[in-house]
Amino acid sequence: MKKIYLFLLPLFLVSCTELKNAMDTLNTVTNTDIANGLKQALNFGVDDSVKFLSRENGYYASAYKILLPEEARKVTEKLKFIPGFQNVEEELIKRLNKGAEDAASKAGPIFFSAIKSMSFDDAMNILMGPKDAATTYLNNKTYNGLYSEFSPIIDQSLDKFSVQEYWTKAVNQYNRIPFITKVNPDLKDYVATEALRGLFSLVAKKELGIREDVSQRSTDLLKKVFAKQD
């Protein structure tokens, strides 16, 4: 009986070795896997961000609310003492946040296109890097292009809610005040910048969730790739 066991032992060891090799092959994460996994995580982040910020009061009633720039607040601060302009600051904030929410609803395809065409110089270091490394990489590599495509959409959305028309009336009234230094801040550029900042912040939050919470890895690719950084 012992001879039979001894005869079967090499076969058993070979089978175990083959099984281990097969498992190692299945568990191997290639650079292509990592790059695709990072892109998938970013796509999910963009999708969640767009849905959140494009809903009613997505910007206005959240931590991503866009306030007026300092130079614009100088205008509204003076105007609140002039009849008809007491609520100019809050009205402007409401309108520009509605514009940002409207623009955010159209931001998805711009982001998805940028992510699809993006190549990773060192996918492994990004995977093993800081918790927002993929989002930071996306920002660094695509921001200028994203801004160029997103800015006209912001312009259209702000015009939809008459932000520039309302702001022009406020600035004209402000510039009539004696001895005042005339101003005319570019609200469209400011809102585009702040709207993108909110989108990137939420994408980073989603990336953090996928990295730290296994339950958020909703595909086999995400599970395979991000298990490597655990």
C-alpha cells in the first residue's frame, strides 16, 4: 500500500504545481489590466459626479456650492445698500450654480472621451500611489483640453439663466458709484473653473471609495486590479 502512495505522490505534486501555476496566471495583473482598471474607476467616478452635480441644487445645496469671487463680492457688498439690488449676491449665486448644474449634465461625454484616449506613463505607480493618484493624473494630463471643451458649455448654460445679463446690470450700477474703482470680473471663466473643480473633487472621492471599500469594486476588473494595492 505504501508503494502505491509513493507512486501517486509525484503525480499529486505535479497536479498541485500545475494548479498553482494556473492560479498564478489567473491572478497575474498586467500593465494593460491596471491601465484599463484605472480608466474604469475614473469612468465610474465621472458618472457618479455628473449625476450628483447635475441634479437640482447639485452644486447649490452641496459642499461644492460655487460662491462669488472676491472681486465680485466687492460689487455686491456695495450694491446691497441700493434699492433693487439688496439681494444681488444671493441671486447671482443661485443663477450661476444653476448654470453649473446645467453644464455638468453635458460634461460626461467630454470626460469619458478624455479618459478613453488617455495613456498611462506608469500605471503601476499610479495604482500603488496616493489614494487620488488616478484622478490627479487625469487632471494633469487632460485639464486644458477639458476646460477648452467645457467652457463654451458653461457659457451657454449661464446665458440660459441670464447670469451675464444680470451681472452686467449689477456692474453698471456699481460703476456709477462716485469715486469707485470700476470693475468687471469674468464670471464665466471663474464658474467654469469652479465647476470643474467640483467634478474632479467628486471623481477623487469615488476613486478613494474604490480603493478602500471592496464592495465598491463592482466589476471583475476592478476587483482584480485594486486587490493588488490592498
